Amino acid sequence: MESAASRSFLKGHAGPVIALAVVAILAIAFPAYRWFLLISVAIGCLVAVILWLWHKLHPLEEKDVENKRPLGLG
């Protein structure tokens, strides 16, 4: 089991910063990773734009939500 001190290191901004550093190092060291990252980011942006447009053109309405209080509270 991990100690609290080792897990607290990855809380906050340290985790994403380390992940970005690893990605940057791989992109610099290996040219094939650049293409993979470029294609992955492009696909992610395309999916994000499609989902944004879909929800902009088809907004969620009150009648679309069936059970507003699933536990029957309130």
C-alpha cells in the first residue's frame, strides 16, 4: 500500500506537469511520436468540435430528463 507522502506528491499540478514533460521528451527524442501525437490531438479536436456542435444544435431540454430525483428525496 502506498504511503500518504508518496501519493501527495502527485496531487495538484505536479501530475499533469510530469505527464506533459514525459510527452515533450518523447516527442523530442523520437520523431515517430510527433506524428502520433499530432494525429491524436487532431482527432481529439475533431471529436470535441463535433460534440460541441451537436450539443449546440440539439440542446438538452427539461422534458428529455426522465427522473430528476432518482432517490425520491426532496
